[in-house]
Amino acid sequence: MSYEDAIAATMTALADPTRRDIIQRLRSGPLPVGAIAAPMPISRPAVSQHLRVLSDAGLLTVTPAGNRRLYAIAPDGVDRLRQYLDDLWDDALAAFARAAEDQAKGKSDE
Amino acid sequence: MSYEDAIAATMTALADPTRRDIIQRLRSGPLPVGAIAAPMPISRPAVSQHLRVLSDAGLLTVTPAGNRRLYAIAPDGVDRLRQYLDDLWDDALAAFARAAEDQAKGKSDE
DNA sequence: ACTTACCGTAAGTCATCGCTTACCATTTGT
DNA sequence: ACAAATGGTAAGCGATGACTTACGGTAAGT
């Protein structure tokens, strides 16, 4: 999986409100599928499908614990997206400063 | 627009590969619509629609310049998502550490 | 051994989204 | 004033995605 594909998968995974909801429920710690799905307005299989997407994106880890499967937020996956945005942020600021300079120069010619 | 809605719009906007492509082309500085669309494999109206989504999400700013419209990356929009991920990162690390502790405790009972 | 609990997968349906073509408005140049 | 350039909007179409029900498979309790 290339870097761009990984970013794409992570972005797509977090774009869905239901999946962000799941992430919220895991912020305080790992949970089995049933505990995640119980308070949610959708069926358990739907949650399973979302968990699959989040896992494939590297945002969650799965730990089989006997009968159940514990899902937890994977710090690595979050960090990858964080670094992408940090880079973007740097370029955006630089371009912003450059645009401000150009505008100042342009003003002096008027 | 609530905070959660803003995050949702930003995530959704960046989830599309074409829109990330547009963002890439703007990393070096502002561009008019035509210059953005020219090297891309889709039509100009399609690009316009994507620019609309990105602007609504607060990721781009528009500056009418006579005949043309200059689009530029909005650092504020990027920063909002960055902070969201920073918070998530903090919680993920804390939960990870807590899970490791719990596991250590559990081990001692076996 | 049998039943119950937990969970992933498959198939099908419905809504959403991205793209195209066609059209219109505004601005620049002659 | 007229023609060309720039770009946003509308309608329609095809594809992707999220959800449901139904099913199978493994682990735990009796």
C-alpha cells in the first residue's frame, strides 16, 4: 500500500460520520463489537463493516479475546494523517506568505 | 455551523482523491480555475464543483481578480482538522497506555 | 453434547456523489 | 457595441457506499 493510498484510505474512513462516532466511543479505551454497537442506531453487522474499513485504514487494531474481539484506536494510523496535515500546513503557510508579498509588490505598482 | 459539522465537512472534502489533487496543485500558491483544471483529466465544471466543496469546508479562500477567481489554501481550515487529530492523538495514546496497564494487571492474576 | 452468545460475511436495496453537457452571467479586449 | 474569455449553475446519468436481513462459524456456559 503506497503512502498516498494509505492517506486516501484514512481520509475516506474518517469521512463517514458513523465511523467518526465509533472512533469517539473508542477514545476512552478498547471495546468489543457488541458494546460499540449497542448504543448506536444501526445494526451490529453495519458496525462490523465500519470496523473493517477503519481497521483496513490502519486506524484501529483488533485483539481477539476469547469469544470477543476488542477494537482499539491505533495511534500510528492517526499519526500518519497528522503528519500529512502538518506538511500541508507548512506549505499553506508558505504560500500564504508568498501571496501576501506578491500582493504588496503589486500594490506598489499601482 | 457547529464544530462537529465543520470537522465533518473538512473530512468529507479531503476524502475525495480529486479534491486532494486540487489541494496539491495549490500548495505552491493560488491559482485561477482554468489553470487548476487544465492539467486535470476532468472537465472545468467538475473542478468548479470540487472547489465549491473545498471552499464550503473552509479549506480554500476565493479572491475575485477581475475576470478570474483565485483559489488559495486556507491555513485556518487545515489547522482546524489538525487540532482535531491532535486531540484524538492524545486520547489514543492515553487509552493505549491504560490498556497496556490493564493487560499487565490482568497478567498478574493468571 | 447441546445451547447460547459473539461476531464476521453475503446478497440485495436505496441514497449519495462525481462527472458530463448545456446554459447563463460577468469581464476583458477590439 | 460586439466578440472572446472566464467561470459558476442546472439537469441527468452511472457508480460508489451505507444499511438491512439472513446465514455460518467459533468460543463459552450448562
